Amino acid sequence: MAEVIPTKEMPPGLQVENVDDRIMTLNVGPQHPGSGHMRIIVKIDGDYIVDADPDPGYVHRGEEKMAEARNYITNIPHLERPVIHDSCNILYPYVLGVEDLVGIEVPERAKYVRVIAAELNRCIYIQYWLAIYGIFLGHSTMFMWPAGDRELFIDLMEKISGARVTHAYFVPGGVRNDVPANFEDVCLRQVNYFEKRIKEYGDIFYDNPILKARTEDTGVLSREDAIRLGTTGSVLRASGVDYDVRVKEPYDVYDELDVHTNVLKAGDSYARSKVPWLDMLESCNIIRQALEKMPKSGSIRTKLKPNPKGGLDEVYRRVESGRGAAGCYIVSKEKPEPYRLKLSVGSFRNLIALPYLLKGEKLGNMPAVYWSLNYWPVEADR
Amino acid sequence: MVEEHKATLTYTQLLKEDLGIFRLVPEDGVIPDYKAGQFLTIGMPVKSEGGKVVRRAYSIASHPENKKFFEFVIRWVRKPFPGRLTTELFNAESVSGVDFPDEKEIGVTYHLGSYTDPAYSKQVLALATRAPREETPNPGNDSTKLPSLRDMFYSVEFHEREVFEMLGVYFEGHPDNRRLLLPEDWADLPPLRKDFKNKGR
């Protein structure tokens, strides 16, 4: 086969590729439900994947560029767009960072409300992800159940913030508005029912022998590789690394709550799909503790000055979102707008593991491996 | 500005089997001004790789007012575990490029965390450096270049690709400098530079 030699200077990004007769190149996505809004260029030899190259960017929206033209308050609604199911957690590092820059204190009650809202949102996100994971393994019940059960918490968040998914609830200085009057009772009742409900997932999904045969020992990520590749969140904890930002670097009131980190050792697709489920059970515990310790009355927001400005400063804050550590780096230059805002998100950091996991797998196992990464394409693109 | 100079190795001392002191004197004998904490990229042809010039960045250990030589203290990280010591300690949380058009520079900040060392798990280490900026960028072919940290921290691979396409900072030594998020035929300015304007604003 003749090798292709580029004749003139090639524009950056353009690639010339020599085709092998035996290897077939397959584009999965970007408009394929099996990949989400992302393309995975898979090279297959018969039924086995020899190479996989993730190509994100299909839903890139330039959030970081947009943030440079808006002030610290008007940035709030659009910064939660990368992952609307987890909108509280993706806003959390930004809000903490702005508070550091502007230098304001948050009332005690607001900190508890934030933690509760963040944990509710984590459950909403994980339920959505679990529904997708279920349907791609051909388990339609596992699509119906989480998609129905997450409505409980969506309704609860709607009562708090007024919106079903895009809450824009966190603001620098606290939360936007107070919780409704009977919130504690309603929340406790819903959480108890929810916990009972998701424990049943174990019987139908996680102990299912067909699921185990499909996902165990596929896409194994060793502990060393998980650390070396810089993965985060459930991918990291499924490979036996005990790391959770809520425990290691507690923000707001997480240091007053008893947070248990779920760690599994296997590092395969099954372990990666089980850790988020355990995280949901842990979230229920955290919400119950927070409801108990929350001050029953008090301020929920420290008012900012109009058009708050940061100094000549920069700040990096991180939280644990549904998909791993989410960080926000803000460079401020004494303007009402951030000079540079960078979102560092779990999906983007976990993406690097995908080519390693897919190499040598069968093509049919691709959904089981890919969705177990807890990957949200829109968040990775930002 | 990146300038190439030839230099002579004038002094070596082996402190341990894997640690040594090296002194370099440029061929014209002039030591340029530098600040404490800056580094030099040193290249040497390696016979085993067919005479290819291998470049690595090393921190300067001598004092900026020392105008006689550059001194380096270099530890050899053994081949079977390339960079193992540092990767066990740090993983990239984020790599952010910041454009400073007034100072004609582009800053790159690496935020590194640690999973394995409990003493560092609470902290994030920020490494910041700057590259020269050109008015009419030609990503990959102009002077906006930095040495890649990918050999040391494997996890920066996708982050550095993102900084390359968004700000036009080329990372020398990165094995895969393709576009990541932007379309392949993007011909405009790197979008996160300050002179790239949002439409309608």
C-alpha cells in the first residue's frame, strides 16, 4: 500500500491516515445514542477494538469565553448549563470561588441548605445516568425505575427553587431563596422513601447474574492506572483509591457531617456502575444528618454589593460533583467580570481513560465500558 | 522569545549514583538575565535514537547574579518507571491558559493534586509559567511554545491539547498535538485569546 505523502503545508488538525485492509474504522456518534453527544472513532479488527479515539467537542458552547463578558451574578444561570441534572454541584465551586474573591461570609443555615440541595442534585444526576446505563445494557426496567424515582427529588427541588432542572439556586453569599415552611418534614419523608426504593435496585439490577456476566472483568482499570491517568470520582473510587473531596478537603459544612467514602477494589465496569449507587445511599445519610443539624431559622443569604468586584487575585476551588471533582479557577483583575474563568470538570478528566479501557474489548462491550465512566459529554465540552 | 545557543559542559560532579551537578557555559560566554525559578530547555543528540535531538527542560539552580555559568542539579529517573515518583504524588486537576495581551504573554497554570499522599490530599499545587505571545498567531509554528509536562504527569494529556487549541500554546514533546474540542478546520484566532471577540458583544 502506497503511503500518502502530504504535498503542501497541511493546516493544523488535518490528518492523513493510511488504511489497513484488515482494520475497519467505525465512527460511533456524535448523533448516536450509544455515545451521547460525542464521537468515538473506533478501529476494529473483526469483533475486537484495537484502538479508540474519543473526539469530544460536538456540544462545545464556549462557557469559559461567555463568562468573561458577564459579571459575577449574571454568570450563574449559564454556568450550570453544562450539566443541568447536576446544576447545584457544577455551580458550587464557582460560588465558593467568588465568595473567596469578594470576601463575604455565608450564614450557617445557608451552608446546610446548600449541602442538602447539592446532595439532592447528586441523586437526581445519578438516577438519570443509571437509567441510561440500564437501557444500554438492555435492562428496560432499570430505565423506568430511576427515571420515575428521580421525579421525587426533582419535585422537591422545584418546591425549593421554582425550576425543575435548571435551578440557578446557589448565589455567592448563600442561596437565592429560603426553603418552604414544611420542607424538613417533606424532605425527610421523601428521602426515607427514596432510600427504600433504591435499595430494591440491588435485587433487580446489581445482583442480576446477566448484568454481572456482562460487566464483570470488562474494562478493568488498575489502581496504578487510575492514579496515573488522573481519573476522578466514581471511576477512581471503583479502582480502590480512597479519595473524595467532601472528606479530604471539606467545604461548607461537610466537616461537621459524617461522610463515608465508598471504595470498591475491582476496577471493572461493574464496580464503576456500583459506586454511584452506593453514593446515592450515602447522600441519603448526609441529607438526614444535615436536616437534623440545620438551624431552624436564620438568614439564608448575605447580600452582595451591586456589581461586586474581585481584587487583583486568583482562586481555585473544588467540590465533589456527581461525576468527580469539579474545580473552578477564576482570575480577577478588579473588574465586575472575571478576567478568566476555567471549569475543570470530572467528565473531561475521566475521558483520558476511555482509549485504555476500550483497547482489546469486544465492540459489543463498548456501551458497558463507556457509560460506566459516568461520562457526561456536554459537561466535558463546556 | 526562544533562542537557540550552543553551550559547553564545563563541570560535572556525581553526588550519588542518580544525582549530579552540571555546569553549562554558552559558547559566547554571555549569561542572559533571568529570574529565579526559570528553566532552560537543553537539547542533545542521542545516538540510540538515530542522532535525534532530545530536548528536556531543567530548572536553573544557580543564582541569577552568577554570570559565569548555569548550574543544574539533575536527578536521573530510571526507565522502567518513567516519572513514577512524581505521578504517584500528583495528578492534574486542571490546566488553564490565560491570555495577557498587555504584557505580550500567555500564562499557563497547572493545578496538581495528590491521591496517594495524605499530606497533600488537602492541597492543590499551582504551577504557573508564561510563554511569549504573538500578535498574529500561527499555532504550532510561532514562538508561543512551552515544554510539555506529559512525560511527568500523564494526566495532563487532554488538558494540554485543550490549551493548544484554545490559546495556541504549542507543547513541545507532547505526542498528540491535535485539536480536541474545536472543529478540525477552525481557521480563526484561538478563541480564548482576548482579541477574539464574541459576535454581538
